[in-house]
Amino acid sequence: MSTRRNFLLSTSGAATASLLAATLSACGGDGVSADAPISDAELKAQMIGKLSAELNDATTASVIAPYLMDVGFTWDLPLIPANQVNTIVAYSFGNRPNAASGNTSSTGALAALPDPGPMNEKLADAVYQIYQLKPVKVFAQWQIARFLVSKYQMNSSNLQSIEPIIASDGTITYMSTDGAAAAIVALHGTAAAMGTVAVVGHRDHAKRCIETSVARGMNAHAVKEVTLPVYYDPLSGQPWTRNRAIYLVHDMYAQMADRTGALIAQAYPHG
């Protein structure tokens, strides 16, 4: 988390002087506070100041800064109690390659299914914790569904597995988060009919899982009572899910791509 010690004051003019004075006052005059994070307002002001100086364009800086704030510095989740849940939706994270499958590409196709891997078992555990609190229909990507069947004996009466897409030549197409969300809505019929949705995903992936679910029409949240798992499998077949720093850059890139698409659609609704 950014702190007053390690966040460089880079705004200019009166804004810099005002912010620096407030910082020194809050820190007892020496400008050092190793533990206290700066506020969102302070961070946003510094972003706008720095971008204004770098771009020589205060107007554009004021447009860009909120997106940087959202994508890079906002990771909290909308929460609901388990008793409000009508449907559970679970998104996979990583897998384990095997001799037949090899590693997973985000663009190519696999010759065979990989193994689900330990992170998806942890996600299955989180799903089942919610299910015990509120036994409702579960829609889970196959990597998670496999553990829900083998470990918790769930079946088609309470579990719908989102199976991989297999082409006519037998190759398996990678399914994105949005692809999974679209498949879930199609299986249920409509997003509205799903009611209030509890989303389960890797904690660092969950923000985007929820946003993607909402974009597909779901009333999506995380559940207050269940902590979402955070684990990076060094043997994952998806290289971007082996390391937290790499994954977070990957996720922020994906978030920014979504926001870019929305900005273009807003600015040029007719193409």
C-alpha cells in the first residue's frame, strides 16, 4: 500500500504546497509516517498532479486518473450475507498441465484437458462453504466442478458444470472469464432469473469476476462469511497464474481493456 514515505510528491504549484503542508502536519512535522496510508483523495490529487505535469494536459489527466485509481488501487469487493444468495457462480483459476495437455495458452487450443490443480480445489472448498450456509444451485467451471463432485459428492441436482469448448478436431478452446459468464447466463436462461449471485474466484481475480458477471447482467457479489483463497501455484499451466506480481499486472491489463472498450463505446456510440 502506498504511504507518505514511499509515494513521491509530484504535483506542482499550489496543489503541491497544500498537500505537503497537510502531510507534514499529519506526520508531526517530519513528513515520515511509515504505517499510515495516504487517503484516496490524496492519492488521486497526486496522480492528477503528476499526470498533468507529464502530459502537459490537466484535462486529460483528470479523465485518466480515476481509471488508474480504480484499476490499480481499488481491490475491495461488494459483499452480501450468505442468506441473501440465490445462485453461486464459480470461476476457475489456473490448472496443472499433464503430458497430453501441455501448458494452457490464452489464445491457442489444447490437445487434451489439463488437470484442475490445487487452486481450483481451494475454490471448490470456498463454494462448498457458501453452499453449506445457503444450499442453492451452483454454476462452476469444470476445474472447480470436478472437485465439488469428487470431494463433496455434489451432482446435477445442485451443480451445473461449465464444460470446456471442444472443437470438431478434438482440440479444446481456452475459455475466458467473460466466456464462462456468458455460458452460465445461457444455461440459466436469463441473468435476472439467477437472482442474487454469490461469485467465487481467486481473491485477486474476484474483482474482475464480479465486474464481468455484472456486465453479463448478474446481480453479483462476494459473500461476507467466506474468505476467498489467495494461492499461486508455481506449477500452473497458465504462466500468468504462477506469480502474484505477474498476475496482478495481467489482471490490471484486462481491467483496463474493459474500461477502454467502455470509453470508446461512450465516445463513439455509432462506431
